[in-house]
Amino acid sequence: MRICLVSEEFPPETGWGGIGTHTYNLSLALADLGHDVEVVSKSVDGNVHVLEKGNLRIYRIPESDNNHAVLRSLGNVSPKIQKYSWFSSFSEYPLKTLRRGAAISHWLKSKPPFDIIETPDYGGETFWCQFINKIKIPVVVKLHTPLYLTQRLNSAPKDDMAVKLRKWMEKYCITHATKIISPTKSLADLICKEFGVGGINILPNCIDTDFFNYREKDHARKEKIIMYAGRLERRKGVEVLAKAIPLVLRSFPYVKFQFVGRDTPTGEGRTSMKAWLEDYFHQEKVMDHVDFVGEVPRTGIVSYFQQADACVLPSLWENLPYTCLEAMSCGTPVVGSNVGGFPEIITPGVNGLLFEPQNHEDLAAKITQMITSEDIRAFGIKARDRIVSTYGHKVIAEKTIELYQHVIRG
């Protein structure tokens, strides 16, 4: 089968975001099954790059408006439009989407026909192909988390017409797809309600369980390590975790909290979230118990998961968080928000714990329960078993091919 995976992100050049990680894992797994897989990703230096790995070929192409008068005209008026607050992000969202989509369309026309195309919802990358070109190849849209939802969770301005326009473009791609698939039922339900679509298939993302491997922990160690992994971002719930930390330390002072991830401008007034966290921890006199590690490359993150006694993921909402899958694959039980995809991964009291979303007191109670539990080792072992059996890359790749074949047959 000839398969095209569309993804602006493809690591390592574009980082290890959720969409990029999904595309990376799935492309390798599909190629390992003997299928002809081509990925069309974003060039970070403006030049075309091609990388071949057996049956897998990765094309990194730049955005372009050189061959279309409409895009050139929009590029010329963009600086004037963005002077108005209600269109302040025009070049960042709809114009960027159109340029990316035009480049993808041109690339597809230069290739032998594919049997199927998979593209993410976020960004509406195939909008040009679907809306302008009316592409005939079956298009599968994989839901991740559309832009409008991330904007809402980060309290972005609601009156920006550029964001609304990109939401419409994403909606068009989703509602005109040959098939829609979602990693979780929670996201499928949300999109059904928001966009009025049905018939969404549930197919989880996959993870390389050989890379994120299990290692026995030193549970006899007096100091416990609680790890947070992810961007320091409002929608990731870091403020909720911050407020829980002093409560945990009052009853269990031998705890170290590690924040592994980069800063973002989602603090009060679009300022540094790390700065807000540091100010709060100094105010609460708990800074000695907190370590800001910063962003860690994929090659180094495994050791952090393996050393931590537990991983806390307090997101306000998540689809199918890779951090949760990665931590559990390493045998590290997760305390996660009872929201989005977390309840579909974690069985409370068996392989992890769930807490009431945005409730820092309940989060503190669950963290304390986890680190004082005699079953914490069993939690980790069962967490690993859950990921290997349900989210392993070979398991998901085989299910993906079955779905693709069904879509192609119509």
C-alpha cells in the first residue's frame, strides 16, 4: 500500500510535539510492515530535504505562495490587516495554513498516486487539497487537538477573526474527510458535538515500548521524586500542580518535584509561566523542593521517567497525552486529571490515579496517596503492561492498515 502521512511536525528537526511523535512512530511502524510510506513535513531552513529509511521517505518542503496570485496578494496585505486586533494573527494562522497547503498540493501532484492520505486536524494542512483541488485520493483526518480548543484552554482572545477563520478551515478538512479517526472517545465526542459529525473510528496513537523501557525503581529511597513532563503552559495545568505542592510537603516533606519542559508565555498577561511558578514557590517557601530541568531531548527523557516515583499530569484537558504513555511504558505510575483521554488510559487504583480536574487539594491528596502506597511498585508494573498490550507500535500499525483497507474499499 502507498501511504502518505501529512504532518508539519516530524522530529527531530521540528521537535517532539504530539502530532510529530505520532507521525514518527506510525510511519516507522507502517514501513516495518512492508508498506511504501512517504511523509510530507515542514522544512525549517526553506530548502527541500529528502531522507530515505528503507520503505520510508521523509520530504521536508518549504511553505510557498510563488505560484498563486491570491496567496501573493494576501501576503502583501497581511501587515496592514494585522494592525487591527481582530485580525492580529492573520499571518500566523490562515495565511500560514494556505501557504503550507499550497505547497503540499504541488508536492502531491509531482508524486505517483497514493492509495490513502492521513493528515492531522490541527492546522488544516490539507485544506487547499480538499477545498481548492477537490482531491480524489481518500483522506483520513486523525484528530489530535484542533487549534480552537488549544486557544480556548490557554485563554486566548476570543474576538480574533484569524483564529475563527482557521477554525473554519480545520472544520472543513474534518467534515469533508473520507474517514475521521480519533485516539480517544473523549475527543471524538467533543468533535461530534462541536462540528456535528459522526461515524468517528477510535484508534489510539502508538508508542515505541522498546525505547521507553522498564527499569526497576529504588522504592527504599527516602526522598521521593515527583516528575512533571511537558511545556510550562496554562492548559497543561501547571498552576494547579503549583498550588498542590505546598499541601503535599506539609504532610510529606521528603519530596522533590521536577519540572521537565520548556517555558511558554502563558502566565498572567502572556508573561513567562516559569517566572510565575518561581515567584509562587518563593512566596510559599517551597523553592528548595522544586527543580526546573528545562527541555530534555527524547534521548534523555527516559532516564527521568525511570528515576521518578510518579509522574503528575494535571492538564485542564488532553487528547491522548504521549507523556502519559511514555511514563507508564517506563513503569512510572501517573497521577492524571480525570478529563479527556486520561480515564481511557489509567485505571484508578490499578495502574495509576486520577484526580478532579483543576482541584489542587484533590491533586495533593492523590500525590500523597501514591507516594505512601504499598502498591506503588505494582502500579508501575501494571502501567507498563497496559501500554505494551494496547499502545505498542506494531499493534497499532496493524490496526491502522485494517482501517485504511476498509476506507479504500469504501
